[in-house]
Amino acid sequence: MRRTELPDLTAFVVIAEEQNFTRAAAKLGISQSALSHAVRRLETGLGVRLLTRTTRSVVPTQAGDKLLATLVPALASINAELASIGELREKPAGSIRITTTELAANTILVPALAKLLPEYPGINVEISIDNGLTDIVTERFDAGVRIGEALAHDMIATRIGPDLRMAVVGAPSYFATRDRPETPQDLALHQCLNLRLETSGGFYAWEFEKDGRELRVRVEGQLAMNNASALLNASMAGLGLACMLEDQVAGAVAEGKLVRVLEDWCTPFSGFHLYYPSRRQPSAAFTLLVDALRYRGR
């Protein structure tokens, strides 16, 4: 491989990620003309076109997609090895990118980082809030945080939080003219707020369990959303019942803004886990972060 090819390959990956020359150039800290020259040099050397330019975006060609499939994990491996060299420093240092949900960021990550980062000024952490199940390898994240430990076979899952419970809630104004549901089947008589799942694109099926009996209920209502905070506000406004994580509604329930129902049908389940590729050699900084986040039952 010629000396100029590695920077050109890196530039190609960033363009494919951003799908825009302007954003890619800004991310790399170079001019658009230098970026365009790097792509032409790479395409000329390989003898194939790697990118297709449209009026709105830049997308990889079939050859480009094939090259990306090899480049992304290879560059990730190189970055991991470079990070491991940093272990020779007196204190661990390096950058860590994590994709997570808003709740996990606020209740688990930020409190842990508030203790860790002041002690290790060389560690930088970037948190990306995303409720979908992000492909952390393709998107070049070091780790992800999601509920449960049922992940791909090549991932390591580390528990970082306690068990969680769902909660079905409605505003006092909503129940002023309606009876409270006693069983999940009673939800058919209520206005329910649907949550659109980013990963599957479908609506979340409300999950219940009691005395070993499990139920998944497809609810109906006039309003659907894809954001938990908006769903909470809609429920407090009396627009219908919502099924959310207990921690998300605890404050509103305590203040009397929401009333909880079907509590005996909502059983605990495995909480938040940090997951990351098993094949990647973790840096000293990442190992330190995992240990800081590890749930110890406190």
C-alpha cells in the first residue's frame, strides 16, 4: 500500500458516513478540493468509481459498498491498536464513543462519568442519544447501551443498571370520566398512546406478566409518537394511557400528575447493559470505563 492510500481510504469512509463532501471535509479538517482530489486519486488507483454524486447526497457505488465492508472493521481494528499503545502512558487516555438512550445517559452514564472523568483528564467520551438499535461496528461506536442482554453472538454485554419495570399511567383528568383498567384486556376500552419503535418501525406492543402468564397487547388510540418525553407530556395532558419505563414516570406519579394502573401486571426485567464487540481489543481507557459502569447491586 502506498503512503498516500491510508489517508485517502480514511477520507472515503468519512464521506460515505456523512454522505456529503462539505460535512466530511469539516469533520476531517481539510478543504473540499483536497477531499475531492483524495477521492479521485483513490478511484484512479483502483480503476473503479467508488462514489455516486447526486444533487442531494453522495452514496457509495457497488464497488464502494464492497470496499466499505472491509475498511470499516479494519480501520476500527487499527484505531483499537493505536489506543492500546496509549496504555503505556502513566494514566489511561483516549476517546470513547457510546450510543445510548436518553434515560440511560441521564441516570447511569452521566453520574458515572461525573466521578471518572475528573480523575482521568486524558479520557474523552462522546455520547450519542439514539433510541434505535444502532450498528455500533458500522457507525464506528466503541459501545452501545440498551435494555437486556439478548444481543448479537459476537458482542459482550456488561450489566450496568438494576432491573427495570414498565408502568401504565394516565392523568387524573383522563380517569375523571373513565374506569381504571383492572386487566390488560380492559385496555381495549381505553385511549392508548402508541410508541413508534425506531428499530422495527412498528408500534411497541405492551408487555405484561402475572402468575407466570405473559401477554403482549396491541393497543389502539388516536395519538402515536416516537419520543418518550413527548409521550409522557401527552399522557399528563389527559390524551390517553401510556406504557413507559417506571423511572420515566416516577416523578409525575409522585407529584400526582399521573396515576398508575395495572401495577400487578408489570414485573421486573433485565435492565441496561453496555455491549461491545468481543473481537476488539479494548483500550485501557475503555476498560476503565466498563469497570466504572459495571452494576454491583448497590
